[in-house]
Amino acid sequence: MANIALARLETALAARKLDRTLTTALPPLERQDASAFITTDVPALDACLRGGLPRGQLSEIVGPSSSGRTSLCLQTIAAVTRRGEIAALVDTFDRLDVAAAAAAGIDLERLLWIRGHEARIAHALKALNLVLQAGGFGCVALDIADIPLIELKRIPFTTWLRVQRVIEGSDTACVLVAPQPLARSAGGLTLMLTGRTRWSGDADRSRRLTGADLNIRVVSPRRRVDGEVGVRAVTDSH
């Protein structure tokens, strides 16, 4: 009788699609809701990321100078503003090229640009926390890529834990732009970039940036997303 009753219960739960906790035969559930991610609008990369960078998590875009890390960050912010959301950039060194940001497709009216003063990491981290606590942003990026690595390693790990607590469960994806992996949260992703820029012309004044070849290695906890993507970017040479 007990087996018959259990079978009837499982049948009733299955009819209401409530049986996933009673059976291990079903494939594990994965978070596939498109609203759970912010896309980069780089098709090959978004496919590898299975949707994009996760909201409510701290992710990283890392790589050496000229690897394309800033360009990818701007591209991601542009994708967010194109969808009508607002984004914020904590620009530690006050080096954002507004023309380049506009050329990347960023809607500047939907971007909160926080310009650094004297490249003080403490000020940048405070600004990051204030923006995250305010809420309402699709993406908040902190650019500390040009700060010496020895200084970055002095940042207490608890600093990043506080960042994660602030955004956990929110619609905000926090993105850290750094020279090396530093502070990915448990559910975040690390995009490790290597690249080569292409130029035309010989003399300094006639040289133009014509494009870049990027290689992006994706690292995630529990191997939810892993892989490498090659991206060839071409700029307008006119």
C-alpha cells in the first residue's frame, strides 16, 4: 500500500511539475533566464557565457595592458545602455575617453561616470560601494587595471566580500577590470584576455588603429562555464 500511495503522489506532483525534488533522474536545473545576465553583445562570447555575465555577482575582466580589457568593458556597458538600463563606471585614473565610449555605442545619458582623483584606491572602493548600495544599475564597473599589482594585493579580501553582500540577489552585475584575477565572487566569472592590436601606416601621425585580435579564456566556479573564444575586432579606418 505504501508503494501505491508513493506512486500516486509522484504522479500527482509530476502532473503539476513539482516532482523535481523527488527524483534524481531529471537533469539538473540551470539558470537560463535571459534576465539573469547582462550580455556583452559579442555573440561568440555571450554564447560561451551561456547568456552573459551574471547579475548579483562580482565578475572580472583581466589581462595585461593592450589586451582589450577596457574595450570589452566599454562594449558591455554599451550593451546595457542599449537595453535602456543605466550603468556606472568608477574610473580610478580618470582616463575614460568619452569619444571612445560614444564610439563603442554607450548612451552617455545612461552612464554615471565617477572620475577618480589622484588614483586613490580607497576613494574608488568607497565610490563603488556607494553606487552599489544606491541600486538600480544594470552594470557597475570598477577600473583598477593600471594600479600596481602590489597595491591591489593589499586590499583585504573582506572588501570584496562586502561588495558581494551588497549586490547578492540584485539585478546589478558588478565588473572588476584588473591586470590579474583578484576578486571573483562564488557565482561570478573571470574573463582572462590576451590580445594583439593592429595598426596601419608608418609614421606616428599617420598610424591608425585598424583592429584587434582577442583571445578570451572564461573561468567560472564549479566549471559551470569554461572555454576560450577568439574575437576579431575591426575599426573604421576612415
